[in-house]
Amino acid sequence: MSKIAILFPAFVRGYSGMESGFVNSMFPDFKSKLSLASGIIGSDLTSFDFETHNFLDNELNSQYISYIFCCELADKINKTQLSFDFTAGYSMGIYAMFYFTGSISWETGLKVIKKAFESVMQSIPSNTFGMGNIIGLDQSDVDLLVKDEDAEVINVNGSHNF
């Protein structure tokens, strides 16, 4: 028996060039949502454009754009009354998943994203950081790799995925 899962992504790293037409046809209210969001978060998102001003150089704004897009998609899915078995949010996608399931309001999701981002930035004094994923090694191998580095394991996804 087939199962349907809906997964909301973390953020946007790049665009393929086909997004603008898709968003304009599927989500006619997308631009007005950018304006509403701007008022809620105190940051102007109205100049967003997939080709010329895509915010890929601004991590927080790109998280807002991803969230707004995912919430628009969530609304479309909810209107179809599609029956699904699972839903999940990957990393920052968890907020769109919470919106999709009715656990939080759209506005609350924006505010939580802002607060989470600000909290992370305040906890990292230099604002210089990176993230990596290690697949295939076990815990003892990973411990040896990070032992003498300014690094730590913050997430264990499985016995060979860190």
C-alpha cells in the first residue's frame, strides 16, 4: 500500500529559473503575502524577485521566502483535501509544517523564524560558523575527527549519520 508524505524544506540555496512563472500561476497572492510578512517582521520583503533580487545573500530573508512559499503550497494542499500519511519539516521547514497542520498561525511562524535566527546569531559571538554532514562513519570515528577542532556534533540522525 502506497503512503503519501509531505516534507517541507529547510531553506532555499538557489533557483532553477522556473519559479517565477510557477509562483505567479499557482500563488497569485504571493506578492501580497510578502507585504503582509514585511509588516509583521519589520523587514522589507516586497522587493523580492526570483531573478534579480532573490535574497540568497541574506539567510534570514531567504528563510522567510521559503516559509511563505511553503505556506502557500500548504494552503493549496489543504484546499484539495489530499489524504496523506505523514508530514515533516526538515530543519527550518518545521515551521511551515506546523502551519500546514494548524499547530501555529502564519504570523506566528514568521515571528518564530525571526526569534530562532536572532537567538542563533546571539549565541555565536563571531557570527562565523559552518555546518557539515558526515555519513558512513560511526560515532568513534567522528569523535576522532572533531577532537582537536573547534567543532562539535550537534545532531545524531543515526548510527552512521551525524
